[in-house]
Amino acid sequence: MLYQLYEMNHAAVAPWRTAFEAGRAYWDNAANPLSQTVFGRSAAASLHLFERLTRRYAKPEFGITETTVGKRQVPVRQEVIWQMPFCNLIHFRKDDDAAAKRQEKVLIVAPMSGHYATLLRNTVEAMLPSHDVYITDWADARNVPLTHGKFGLDDYTDYVINMLHHLGERAHVMAVCQPSVPVMAAVSLMSEREDALLPKTMILMGGPIDTRRNPTAVNKLAESKGVEWFRNNVIMTVPFPLPGMGRAVYPGFLQLTGFMTMNLDRHMSAHRELFWHMVEGDGDSVEKHEDFYDEYMSVMDLNADFYLETVDRVFVHHDLPNGTYAYRGHRIHPERIKHTALLTVEGERDDISGVGQTYAAHTILAGLAPEMKHHHLQLGVGHYGVFSGSRFRKDVVPVISDVIARHKA
């Protein structure tokens, strides 16, 4: 019922949003002498804030059209090269095929955790100059018809294996945050099967491999509540007339509410600052704020099966570090990974995946030779700094590139 009320409220506010934007255009119009006054700019800022706070934010675009290879600017085209109901595989194809053929393939597995894959835009941009980059583009579950069936943690693992098979030889896989667990499961299964298309390197970045180590507030909440609490309190049914009507999901608007309330004071301060930046005519600060929140407030529904299984198996029962993680009833054996090098990356101030949680992979991969294991702790960054920002580009990317180069053969 709450999902239906949310959709009804969004529809009911739509005419007001249109009216407020028309009002903003009036107060912003250079032909209106009041637009140059504090009163006029305050009116325009107030109307614009209402529109931004009540709109539904569309899926962002990557907007990557070129990169630098060596000293040359190379055009980049975004292509969907593999499709399934819950995910597309995007290739950032360089127009200079000769340069791309010399580069190692890197599959970036984006988190299915509420935000779109575009949250990793900075990751893609930083990897593009030296690597042939692919990324998972997970679907908004509210748009996937019930006829396509359920999607759980094991299906996620299947998707990763199938994408690696599609890429073929000379591939490396990078899991950012949440997918660290199913990616390790996928590589474990491929190792057991002696799969010829095993990735050369597995890069795990800020992932919840063992959330018992240095647990964060997010980890403690999941463990204290248990999976049934989440089933009863956050799982809803997609309403008519959306394509996925009838599908059980964790709605994006509920996730966004959780994201915002965790740091409510900071978000309120940011929007107060936005108001005054607009009044003062500080266009650069306004653009920076809107770019961030256009991405932050763009959220998607998660399939209930995947979400609840992740809570239960990763955060409550710790199946992977306990050695009880199973794929379709078959217990996986990470210790059989012997030919895929490991790189773990953590952020010193990560408040989502605490320091040590990703490094736990080194213990779990007991069969991997020491010279195949690598770790990098990035000082001075939080969770997002593990895969984006200036320190990521300056300090983390060179480590990733070096490990890939050392184990590409």
C-alpha cells in the first residue's frame, strides 16, 4: 500500500511542480527587473528547490565520449554487447581499435545497491586510458516484468560467469563494494570447473567479505534486525501500471530515505547552502551541488530475493568466511582459486565496509600463492574514495594497473 501511496503522491504533486517551475522562469527572466533583486533571486531559488525536492530523478547518463591513450585523444562509444532481463553489459569501445587490442579487458561489476552503475563513472573514466573497460548496468526491478522470473544471489553469480565467458580470454574482474561476494563465488566456481576463461585478476574494492571484522553501523543494523525484519518492513510490491507490477522489491524511494536519514543534518545543510548559492548567483557551486544530487537521488528498486538473500547470507550468517556459502545447494570452495591473482582495496575511513572486511579475502583464498595476493589501504578516504575522486585516480589506479600488468600472462 505504501508504494501505491508514494506513486499517487508523486502524480498529485506533478501539477504543482510544473507551476513552480513556471514561477521560477518568471523570477529568473532577465527581462523581469525584479530578477536582479535579492527578493527575486530568493523567490526563484525557493521555487527551484521545491521542484528538485519533489521530482523523480531519472537514470543518469555516463556521458563519456573520449579518453586519452598515450598522448592522443581517442573517441569512445558506449555499446551494449550482452543483454539479460536484469542486466546489460556496457562496453566503452575506443574508436582506435589498434590501441584497444593492446589493452587488457576489465569487467567492472557495479554494485546492485540502490544507485545506478553511473555512480562508478569516475572509476570508468580513470580506467579507460590504459584498459579495455566493460561495466554491468543493472536493471531497475520495477521495470522488469514478472514473466522474467526471480533474481537472487545465485542468479547474480551466473550473470558474472556468463559475462566473463562473453568477454573471453585476457579478462580481469573488478568488484566494487557489494558484488565482492558473488564475484568471489563466481571465480571459485570457475576454478573448481577448471574453466579456461578464468579471469586473470580479481580486484575487490571496499567489499563486505567478512563483516564481523571492524563492523560498521550498517553491518550492526543488519545483524541486529535479522532478515525477517527487513522482509516485513522494507519489501513491497510494484504497483500497476509499472512494467514490473506484482514483483516484490525493496523500493528505491525507501532506500533513498535511508541514505538521507543516515546523514540528515549534512543533507539539510547542503540544501540550505544551495539556496544561498542561488541567491548570491554562485553558478559554479550550484552546478557542483546539482551534479552530485542528480546522481545521489537517482535510485532503483532492488529485487526482493536478491536483497534478502544478501542480508541473510552476507551480513547475518557470514556464509563466506564461515565456509558455508553455497551456490544452488553446492558449497563453494574459494581455496581452490589458484590461478587468479587477488587485489583487495580498502579505505581508511570507510564507514560502510570497515577496514579488514575486504582484506579477509586473503585468508579465505587459502590456496592462492602469496605472490598472487596484493592489498592496498588508501589513507584518508571513506567508502566512495575507494573507487572515485582525486586520491583514487592518483594512488589507487596505478596499483590496479600494476597488478593487472603483472598477472596478465
